[in-house]
Amino acid sequence: MRIGVYPGTFDPITLGHMDIIRRGAKLVDRLVIGVTTNPSKNPMFTVEERMAMVVRETAGIEGIQVVSFDSLLMDFAERQGASVIVRGLRAVADFEYEYQMAGMNQQLNQRIETVFLMADVSLQPIASRLVKEIAIYGGDIRKFVPARVETEVVQRVQAIGRKGS
């Protein structure tokens, strides 16, 4: 069985993430979505909330498992039995960062390959960080996230206070 890991903070999960998940799931028998704790990204949602979003949004995709982790990616991938790390690319800046990470990961574990998937052209500008920023300033994020996620982001923004009002 070929197992892949698609890691990320998914804060929140976007249509770009969903595109990579759907396409990545076709490459492996089981795709483990690794929801990581990354406090340096100042998450809007807890790990549990993000996991619930990912589980809900990927429910119709066969072969998906959602797991949280707080460790080195390669250690997590090894524990999952993965042979592939799936990463999405949007732009040249993503490639430079991901290329460096793939090289470091290869040094840590040569048995696990990194596979890059280009985001669909229509989804390339989407980034969770920008979705949150747009929402905080009262912008419309419906084009960037699944409908239920949009509702959750708007509710969270209302709870923490919107800027520019």
C-alpha cells in the first residue's frame, strides 16, 4: 500500500488545499492529511477545530485520514508508513522554500520522496494567511474556501473583532 502525507496548518483549509488533496489522493492508496501545530503562524483556529474542518471537507474523498502532529515532518511520515510527501506549489517563492525543505527532508530520510503538485491556475493566489486577512478586514472570502469554512471564519472574526469597522 502506497501511503502519502500532505502536511499543513490548514488554518483554515482553502479551495487550494482541497485541490491538492483531491489530486494527491489519486497518487496514493491512503493520503494522510497531517494537521500540524505551528504556533509561529498565529493560528485562528485550534488544532482540534482545524482537524474537524479537514475531516468534514474531505469526507467524500476516498482514502483520506486526518491526523494531527507536533514533530518533525519526516518523523511523522515515518510513523504513518509514508513513502511520499505531497506538497502544493503556487508560485516561484513557494518552490524556493519547498525545494529547500525537500532537500533537508531528503537528508533526514532518503526513503521518503517529496512530490510537488502545481495548484490549479484559478487557485494559485489563495493562501490561508490572506484569507484570514481579507476576513479580518470584512472582505468576501467565499471564492477561496468551502462554504462551511467561510461561515466558521466569519464567526471567528466576529468573535475576535473585525478591523476597519
